[in-house]
Amino acid sequence: MIQIFGTNKSFDTKSAQRFFKERRIAFQFVDLKEKEMSEGEFDSVASALARTEGSRAEAIEAMIDTKSKDYASIAYLDDSEKEEKLFENQAKLLKQPICRNGKTDATVGMAQKTWEGWK
């Protein structure tokens, strides 16, 4: 099943939900303001992204919302510290939506071309 992680205020998260609804693809929406990703979910998203981004550090970088007002709190940290800070502040720092298809596929932001291959 597809999971969409985001917040109700995020325009892109709403667009992702609409994308899957229009195609009658079942999904579960997880509001990051109410319930953040578990450590296992976060790890599987980072690992799935690392396969397409090249490395785990690049995957973590791709997950960070550079337009967030809290971006300065993470921008200058070492790579090892960024992952921990991102996990602790998901609703404020994650680029949305994060869509996960099982444990092997994940996207950050709007990725309709990738989603079209998901069932």
C-alpha cells in the first residue's frame, strides 16, 4: 500500500492525494503534525531514496525542505547530524510529500512520473 507523509497545509501533499484518488489507487495519508514517521519508516524512505540519489547523505539532503523557515537550523550541520535533526523535526523540515510504495520505493516532493508506475 502507498503511504503519503505530509501535512494538511501542504499544497503538494494535497496534489499527491488527488493524483492517487483520481487513479483509484489506495493510499494511507499520515499527517506529520499528528504522527511522525517511525524510525523504521524513516530508514526505509532514506534507503529507498539512496538507491536513486546515489548515497544516504544525498538522500537525506533530498528530504530536507530548503524553503522551510526552519531550514537554517539544519543547513550547516554535518551529514551525520542532519539525519538526526531531520528525524526529530519531521513536520518542520521534511520536503513534502514523501510517498512510499512498500519498503523499496519512495519519492520526495511531486514525482508523478514515478507514481504512474505504482499500483
